[in-house]
Amino acid sequence: MSFVQNVPCFSILAAMFAAIITSAVKGKAARRISIGISAAIGVATAFLLAFLMGTGESYVYVMGHFPAPWGNELRFGMLEAAMALLFCVIMLLALWGGMEEARGDLEEEKANFYYIMADLMLASNLALVYTNDLFTAYVFVEISTIAACGLILGKFNDLTIAAGVRYMIMSLMGSGLLLLGISFFYDMTGHLLMSNMKESILFLWQTGEYRVPLILTIGLVSVGLAIKSALWPFHSWLPNAYGHATVSSSAMLSSIVSKGYIFLLLKIIYRVTGADIFAGSHVIDILLVFGIIGMILGSLDAVRQKNLRKMIAYSSVAQIGYIFMGMGLGTAAGTGAGIYHIFAHAAAKSLVFVAAFGLIKASAGNPDISGLRGAGFRNKVAGVGFVAGSLSMVGIPGFAGFVSKLMFAEASLEDAAYAIPVLAALAISTVLNAIYFMRVVLILYTPLSEEEKAAGQKEQTMGNPWQFKAAIAGGVALNLFLGICTAPVMGVVQKGLEIFG
């Protein structure tokens, strides 16, 4: 085994050890450790991805000395490495972009707690990406839940406490359904390793044994992960969690945590049940319907918002609907489009959350959209970042969101029964995206009136720390890369998906 093939195991362990070390240091040192470990794991994962692209194969890493079916395994191919690299990049940009806010809002003696949660969140989501064992996945789902609550409570006030409690209640409901599903899978198959479980489920499906319990179990697991991913109508926890937490927390929750759960569901579809059996259960049709509804209703909710961060949060409900719609098409093209949209949404949403912080700061801390008039002039870096992220969310050519929406449209044409509802939902959602994002962009670049200037508001340009500028530049570059250099990314997604099952 090549040394680079140890990267998945080392990455998870490194992030967990970073959390342990962070607990013993003060806030500034803790922040440096979190940023450093994210960058180090990201670099190592980039080498792993290059290696896997060269071999075109997936590998199984046996933990300890106990082989299947008793031991624990990690499995990784191009898709897993690309997703892990995305998580590291987004975490790095989120920590950089929110560094200024963290210095002001996190209590110095408790700041290291925040970065402990960030390290555990990274470790748990890397484990969800790499693990080949369903119970291990559940353990890290719970670690991710606890870490996410800690990140929401980083800015400790009444609003975040309420948001954290609501998130915990909804998330535990999802975890409970997931655990029930895993227990039923184990009861029917006698295995926890995904590959062994898939063989047993295939046999049961062919013989017709446990057909109803198997369909019920697939439904339990799907609903559990849909709740944790904030698929409509299980999204009630999301707006307050994203809208009141620190900017770093909002960027990580929307771009990493929810995507980790979706990726786990993809693994269950392809590695536990098999895509054909999952489609045969008709649970996939329910995901398609809720995905389409979420695309439209999430966008309508965003249009009605007056608070910028809540508008962005409701936009996430719509974008998660896109991903589930792609998975619900039940084809490789639809799943590939959904995976590409995971990349596009993570890149754009983290960017607009970070940019929103700079724009709100330039507006005397007023988060209302109407109070952002001229903020694009006052904070030019944040304005550029928000415009770039908005163009990607709307789906303008040259940006990441355009590519994934085009892929969704092409995937829907493979089945005439899906073409009309999917294309209609794409069109309606895109128009609504343009309404609420472009409305904000127009306000950002509308000069202050004479009355507003007389009231004391100024059009002076604000300075930004280099970390904020780096986060905005990195986010813009990532969106442009995904929107322009599509061939290599699509190649990784398509080839990775071929060897994913």
C-alpha cells in the first residue's frame, strides 16, 4: 500500500487530536491550530486525489488487524477525496472569513471551545465521507450533531440558545430514525460493513424475504438523513441556526455539515441497498417530490425575508431541494448533477455568508436588507464577494451554479415523465433566485439619498483584515473554477460515481 493511501485514516485522527490539543490552549492558539489542521489535511487530501485520479480505482483501508466482516474499514475513491478536499477548503475559508467576528463575539476564556467544536465537526464529516461501516457512520453523525450545536452557540445569546435547542431536537429526531434503520438493517443482514450488507440485501430482495421491512427501513434511513439535511418540510430548525450563529458557523453548517449527511445517504443508496433496490422501494420518488417542492417553497420563503442572513438561510432550503431532486431522478446523470451541486452550493453559500458579514458591518450592524443601501460601496471586497456568490446561486454562465443547473436539466431529459416537472421547477426556482439575490445586489449598489446622508450615514470605504480578503478571494476563485474549468471536476464526479457502489 502506498503511503498516500493512509491519508483518510490520518486525516480523521489528525482532526480529532487537534480538538484534544485545542482544549488545552487559549483562543488565539486554538484558532491557529484549527486553521493549520484544515490546511494540512487539505494539502494531504489533494495529493490523495491526484493519486486516485492516476489509478482510477477505489481502495479499502482495513482498520486494525480484523478483516471483514468483523473489522472496521475505510473506503475511498476519487469522489470521496474530492468531497473531503472541498470540506477542508470551505472550513479554511469560513474560519478566515469569520475571524474578525470571532475575535469580538467569542469570549476569550471560552474561545477554544468553539475551535474544539470546529475540529470535531471536520473530523466527523471526514469520517462520514470515508467510512465503510454503517454503525461507525452513526457514531460520527452524533459527533457532528454535538459539534454543530456547539458552533451555533459560539455566539452565546438568547437567539442562539433557542436556535441550538431547536436544532438539537430536530437533529435527534433524525438521528433516532437513522439508528432505527441501521438496527433493522443489521437485524435483517447480520452485517454492519456496507459491502457485506449490500450482498445480503440483494439476496433478500431477490427472494422476496423481508420485502416490507426492508422498504420501511430504507424509508426510515432516508427520512432521518433528510431531517438532518434540512430537506423541506424538515427545515424549521435551519433559518434561526444559520441566521443567528457566527458567520463561520453559518458557512460551515450550510456547506459542510448538511453535505456530510447527504453524502452518507448517497453511500447508503449505492453501497448498502444498491441503486436499483433503492429505486424499487419507491422511496426515491418521495425524495424527488419533496426536492421539487423544497426548491420552490424555499425560494418563496427567501423572497419574503427582510433579514439578509435569514434570506440566505432560506435559500439553502431551496438548494438542498435541488440536490435531493437530482438524487430522486434515479439515474447516474441525476446523481452526478446533485453531487456537482453539492460543490457549487458549498462554494457559493459559504461565500455569500462571509460577504454578508462584511456588508452588515458596513451598515452599522443592521442586518435588514433595506438598511444595506450603498453597502457595496462602503465595503467593496464584501460587495464583490456577494455579487459573485449571488450570480452563482442564480445560475449565470461562468459560475458554478450554472453548470449544476444545466446538468439537472440534461438529466431530466433522460425520462420524459420527469422532464416537464423538473424543468418547470428549475425555471421557477431560478427566477425566484434572481428576484431575491438581485434585489439585494441592486440595494448594495444604490447610492445613499441626500436625506440618508443628512441623517449621518456615510459612503466611506471600510478596511478589511487580510484574512477576510483571502476568504472572499478564495470563494470567488472557487466559484469561477467550478463554473469555467468544469471538465476536470465533472470527470472526477462521473468516474468517481462509476466506482462508488
